[in-house]
Amino acid sequence: MKAEHNQTALLQGLARNDKKAIDTIYKENFNLIQALIINNNGSTEDAKDVFQEAMIVLYQKVQSGSFELNCQIKTFVYSVCRRLWLKRLMQQSRYSLHENTDDLVIVDDDMEDHAKRDTEFKMMEKAMGGLGEPCRSLLEAFYMQKKNMQEIAGSFGYTNAENAKTQKYKCLVRLKKLFFTQYKNESL
């Protein structure tokens, strides 16, 4: 109930051009969008552009007065950004239409799936938060920043890439354990 109230407050703040609400939406959503864009042939600058476009879409919807959000802001923003990015990739011919487009996310499609994914993202964020250092930073370096094992070994002070790889594996095992423990508890 509190999360739903927070979502409503953020949307109302966005409608009033409240800097704090806009900053909160940005902080809670940009990293996910940046990862989406970077993992799909984009750059941080592309992510900023696409995120800004999605914020404009959300702002215009909220300003219309008839907008009813049926999912979390994160789900809506992610879906809009994904559609905008795929459209841009198709325009730039980096993503051809004959490739697999089955996983395209349409904003209005099956909101239950979006809500479930949203819940899983939150549980993963919570699990990452509970992971602690250096595991959190190591996994972010590998999966988000796309650093190779040699770079990670140097950054984290491991003697070689194999040791870094072993540590990454141990961190993943811990993350999975945290995530699935939480997943079981919230599913009951």
C-alpha cells in the first residue's frame, strides 16, 4: 500500500514539475534503462536520450489528467524506453525486422507479466543490496560495466583473472541464495 501511495505521490510531483519527484524517478529508474541500452548496442549518451524521451512521454500522460497507471513507474518507463530504443535501432539498421522480435515489450501487453517482472527486479535489487562488498561491485563491474576478468582482477587486487573468475562465481552463488530465499518468502 505504501509503495502504491509513493507511486501516486511521484506522479503528482511530476505533474507539478517537482524537482524532488523528478530526481527520485530518475534515480530509481535510470540505471536499469542504462543497462538495457548498453546491453543492446547503445551508449550511456543513448540511454540518457531515450530515458529523457520516456520521461517526456510519462509527463505528457500525467498532464493529460486521464492517465491511469496500472503498473509501477519502473515498469512503464522500462517498457517505453525499450520500445523507443528498438525503434531507434531499426531506424539505424542495427536491428533488422527479420531478427527475432518475439520479445518486444508492448506497454499495454499483459500487465500481470510486467508487475511480476517489476517485483522480481525489486527482489534482485534488494538481494544485491544485501550482498555486500566487494561482491556487489564485482558483479556490477562484470555485468553492468562489461569489464573483462583481467580488468576486474586489476581493479579488485586479485592476483590473476582466474582468481577474479572464482570470486565472481562465489558472489553469484551468494546472490542466487539471497534472491531465492527472498523469492520463496515473498511467494508464500
